Amino acid sequence: MGGCVSISVPCDQTLSHVGRCLTQKASYIRKLQENVQTLQTATQELKDLREDLLTRVSLEEEKGQRRLATVQRWLSNVETIESQVDELLASGTTTEVSRSFRSRFDYGKKVFKQIKEVNSLKSRADFKVMAERVPRSKVEERLIYPVVGMKAMTEKVRSRLMEDGVGTLGLYGMGGVGKTTLLSQINNTFVNTGNDFDVVIWVVVSKDQKIESVQETISRRLGLFSEEWKHIKEEEKASEIKKMLKGKRYMLLLDDIWSKVDIQRIGFPTPTRMNRCKVVFTTRSKEVCSEMRVDVEMEVKCLASDEAWELFRMRVGDLTLESHQNIPQVARMIAEKCYGLPLALNVIGETMSSRKTIQEWSHAQDVLTSFAADFSCMQDKILPILKFSYDNLKDEMFRKCLQYCALFPEDYEIEKEELVEYWICEGTTDGSKDRDKAKNHGYEVIGTLVRACLWMEYEHAEFLKMHDMVREMALWITADLGKKKESFIVRTGSGLSHVPVVEDWSVVRKMSLMGNEIEKIDACPYYGTKKLGTLFLQNNKLVSISERFFQWMTELKVLDLSSNESLTELPADISKLVALQYLNLSSTGIEVLPFGIKSLTKLIHLNLEFTHNLKSVVGISNLLSLQVLMLFESNISLNDGLVEEELKSLEHLKLLTLTLKDAFVMERLLNIHSLVNFARHLSLDKCIPNAVRISLVAGSSAAPSCHDELQHMTSPNTMYFRSLTRVDIVNCEGLRDLTWLMYAPSLTNLHVEMSFQTEEIISREKVMKIGGEKFTTPFLKLESLSLVFLYAMKSIYWSPLPFPALKYLKIHRCPDLRKLPLDSASAKGRDLVLYAYKEWLRDVEWEDEATKNRFCPT
């Protein structure tokens, strides 16, 4: 028929297909139990595969890698299938009970389908790669609190750091000053600004931290860490880090290091101009900067007054400050007690933020003034942090030296030389064998404590200051962390009118009552004072001391009574101070030394400077251990032959200061070589060289009879005035020159005033006459030269001198002095202060134009 198509299908093929379909459908019911068992087995196998995969993925993720999306999708599918299978198997019980043919058929069909899906997931479980390395940010931002006063410092540090020649930069400063905050600021400046560092790494290197722990921190940052990492050797870890950083530009920020960190040992290549890598670290020790061989070291200092107040105000909060009209005034005084230390400003500010009555604020001020360690939070959050630096000192001797400085008032300028003398005499440093070695050791201690940022060198290198929070920490330690406050009694500048009452003198080891209003000492301490080693009573208004005050102080080694101008005599029981080694009576009204001074046979330091009423030093010849005798500007007349004999008997004398008013006396002193060798300060006041013999020493016309003596002075084995550091010559007639200063190689200060016949400081003619080649270049240690009202002065020296230590040069009313011994290389590396009238400077004959431009710029 038209339009019809006939298709012929073999009968056996059709029957075969129908048979398979009927057989499969029949198996939904016939093999139901078998299929359920197969599904359960397959599902368990799938779960096992999932657990194995999760374990492997976790290991990769611990290395800092991220699982692939395909892996995560497979795991999600497994979770879905597992839930479906559990639900299906749970519904099978109900289906079985119904025994409905249709329900059993449907259930069997679902089981069969689920088996296929489970097997499909199992077949896709063989992942060759499960995770990939996570692209890491170049810089990880650090969380920091709002800061005050660090913007300029941050910019300055970053600017220096980015200089081509700077590879390693060290930031040093005392604990709590904000070094970590500053380093965090440096880190964060690279977060949102363009830079070509491949990675910026931050590591906290705590005290005693091992290299392996530092390497672990770095490995986590670089994505190298794994379970296996823990078990490989340090050298292998360094190798892995080095491989990872090969060809990359890194910046390594090391916070809080206490000793040298060998970055090559960790695995970092050394920063060079070629690789342009950078290392920045913070430390409490300036010494560490040297050990790390930094290109730049920068000190992190405390905040200025205005910045400190702003930080304190932020921490307290305006709500508290405005809660009483007088609180802001007290708050400012409390902020000042923090002395610009951010740690103290933050902690004390936050503590006071909840105090909203003026009484609470006044109480806080009182506590911080009397014994700051008693202030809440001080012993928990401030002093222990500062104590880390104290604990890190080399040994107990350094710690005791630090404690000693707590005896001085707040913000006090401590003279280094005076401090070393205290230490030697108190026994803190050993001065029993060699005085020079003991002094050198003392200066080494000072240097160590300065480099540890526990002391600050004052504007002038010979003075020190201790940050007052460090002082509070030292007082806290001396009081056994606040438990024994009477072991160190320090009441300086407190307005005291009497010696404070002490409950238990037996525990008192040191007492400082400096700078008070004490006029009379009536106290009579009992025998318990035997442990007292140092007593400071200087800068009071003492008039008298009771006869029994010193009676039981048999272990007292240091006694300072200086700057008590109304104190005219000492009690007789000073003879009981049999252990005394240091006695300072300078600037007192003392008239005679007490008879009992003869008993002080262990005394090694006696200071009688500026004792304008002192009439006699009879008895000092008994002080056979005396090494230091200071008579500068005292009223003692050395014309007295008895005094001369007393001085001759001091065989162990190492240091002497004098004021001379008679040339005959100077002549006689020249014959006592031990005294001349150890003279340190010499003042010639209205000294007229009447004798021909002394004229040679003073520099006047030489007589033939004196030439042999001058030759003796130039002998290589005899160095006259070898210890002389300061010379003051005022109103001395007849001195044409001071050529004898060639014999003073240690001279640091020279002041000449109103000596109207003085024409030269050093005479070329006289130097050549006695063999100029024997002398070294003069004034190599001179720091200050002052020439005032010298109308005949024509020359200081005949040629330019290096003056490597010169800081201050004053020329005033010296009209005939037309040339200075300077050239462009003089005082090199120093900012010399030249004080003179501009009119005089204009007429100076300079060595050359370069010299003029340096010392007299237009």
C-alpha cells in the first residue's frame, strides 16, 4: 500500500531484550536481600575511602596547602549518598513487613540504583593530586592598638631601611618603650603600599628560644610545615627554607631578640646590595646591634611630654577625666610619673579609667610618689616586664651595681667617676688589688648597663641618668619584690626634716636621704645598724649630728655628707666607723677633722674639696690605706710643712686634687714625685712664681741651675702630671708660658684667666731646647680650652693640632692672639663649640680657606 513502511525485526532478538528486562526487574524482588547486603558493603567501602582521603588531605592542609575543588565536591557527594543510603536502609524494614509486591519491587529498584551510584563514587576516589599550594599574601597585617607619637619615627625608620646600602637595621630601647609597636607599624606600612618584596616574615624571637622553633614559625609562613618537618634536622630545615627563598626578595622582621641571631643558620641568605633583602629587629640591648653587625642602629626613646599626655588621656577616656573638675590636673601629674614610657602610660591609664572620684586619683598619686610598686597593676603588668632586662644581666655583680643607682633621686644626673668610687668603696666591684683595673671594670659595668638600655648616658658623656620606671623596678627588687621595704630606705627629695623612724634597723642595708631639709640628727640607732653599708645624707641642711648616731654602724663603708654648708664638725663617735672606705665632706662648713678620723684605717677615699673653712688635716697621715685625697679649692694651706709631711706619709695615694697659691709650694711638691704623678685637679690661684727654680716649672725664664731638673722631667721613665686632667690658672703673675703642660698627657680641661703676663701656652723655643722629639703631640685628650682676659697672649701652639677630643673652645678678651692651632682636620668628627666675639673671629689668621669655612662660616 502506498505510504506504508514495513519493518522486519527478528523474533529471537526481541524476545532476548524482553527477557533481560524481565529478569532484571524480577531480581529487584528475588535478590533483594542480596542487593541490600551489597549496598551496605559498598557504602562501608566508600566511607573507608573517604576517611583515607580526608587523612591525606589534612596532612596537605597542615603544610599550608588548600584542598582541590574536585576533592571537596567528591567528599560532599559521599556525604549526600551516605545520608541517602542510611535513609533507604532504614525504610527497608517497613517495606518487608508490608509484603506488598509493588512496594517490594519499588524498594528493590531503589537499592539497585543506589548500588550503582555508590560504585560510581568509589571509581572516582583515586585522586593523584588532592591539594594545591595556597598563594600567600606578601605581608600579613598585624593588629596594633591606636598609637601616639610614632608616625615620624616610623617614617624615619622606613626611610633608612629602604636605602640601598642598608641590609640590616636594629631598633634598640628599654623594655616597654614601644619597639614591638614600632616594628608592627613598619610591617603594616607594606600592606597597602606598593613594594617589590616577595614575602615579609614576622618572627618573635623570645629569650632562650631555639633555632628550631624559629624555623617552624618561618616554615608555616612559607607553607613548608608538615608532620614530617618536625622530624628532620635543623640543617635540613635551613636547606628547605633556603630553597624556598632562592631568587626571592624577603624582609625578615625579628621581634625581641636578646642575643645574636644567625639568619644563615636559619636558612636566610645574608642581605646584600645584589639581593636587596632586608632584616629588621628589636632588642633591649645595644650590644646586640653590634653583634648583629647592623648597617644602621636606631634608638627607640620614650615619648615627649605632650605625646605622653595624649596617650594617657586616650587610655583613661574623656568620660572619666570629665567626671570631676580636678581630675585632669591630677591626671597630668600621674602621667608625668610614667616619664614617657608607653608601657606605663597604657597600663596605668587603663587602670585609672574606672576611677571617677578625685579621692581615688589623689590616692593613686600618693602611692606612685611614695612607693610606686604598691600601685595596683604595677607589680603585675609593668615591673615584671622591665625586670626581664635585669634578669638578663651577666651576673649578680651587675645587678647590684644597678640596684645601687636607685639610691639617687628621680631624674638625677649621676657622675660616672663618682659612681665608680662608690662601687669600689662599698665593695660592689673589687678594688682591693689594683685601683686602675677596678676603675676600668667599673666603667665596663656602666657600659654594659647603658647598652642594656637600663641607663641613659646624659648629654655629657661623663654623666648618667636612670629612667625613673627602671629606678622603681630596682627599688622593688631591693625590697624583695615589695616584701622588705626597709632593706633599701630611699627617701630622696621628700622634704624630710628628720631621719625617718625605722622599725627594724637590722634589715637596713642602704639608706639614702639626699636632698631633704634635715638640720639635726638626733636619732640614736641601736646595734641593729651593723648591716648598713651605705648612707647618703648629701644636699641637706645639716647643722649637727648626735654623738651616738654612728656608734653601731660598724659595717658602714660609704658615708656622703657633702653639700651641707652649715655642718662645721663631726661627732667623736665617727671613730666607730672602722669599716669606712669612702667619706665625702666636700662643700661642707667643716673646720677641723675630728680626732677620731685616725681610727678610719680602712679609708681609701677622702673628699675635702670646696671646704672653705677647713683649717687643718692633721691626722690623715694615719690613713695608711688612703688612695684618693681631694683638696681642690679647700682652705688648707700647703705652706704648712706639717701638711707636707702628712701628705708624704700617704704611700698608697693614687689620686690627688690641689689648689696652690704659692709657687714655693709647687716647687716642693715637684720633689714628691708620688704626689705629682697622681695629681688630677690642679688650681693655681694668685700664685706668684717668686723663685727662679719654680719659674722653670711655671714656664718663665730658665736658669742653668734648673735645666738638669727639667731634663729629669722628660725622662722616659718619669711622667710628671700623668694623672692630671684639669688645670685652672687664675690671676697668676709672672707666667710667660705654660710649657710644663707638655708633661700632662691626660689633660681634659684647661682654664686660664687674668694671668696678664702669659704670652704662650706652649713655647716652641723651650720645647726644642729640651728635645722636642721626646714629646708626643700635646692635648690629645683635651675636651675644653678656655682663655679669658689674657691681654699678652700671642700663641697657643705654633702649628695646627689634631685636638681629637676637643668639644669647647672659648677665646675672650685675648686681643693679641691672632692665630689658632687649627686646620680643617682639627677636632675631626666633632661639633666643636667655638665661643668668641665675631669681630675677633673676622681678624683671625686661619690656616687656609677650608679651615675658615669650617670654624668661621659666614
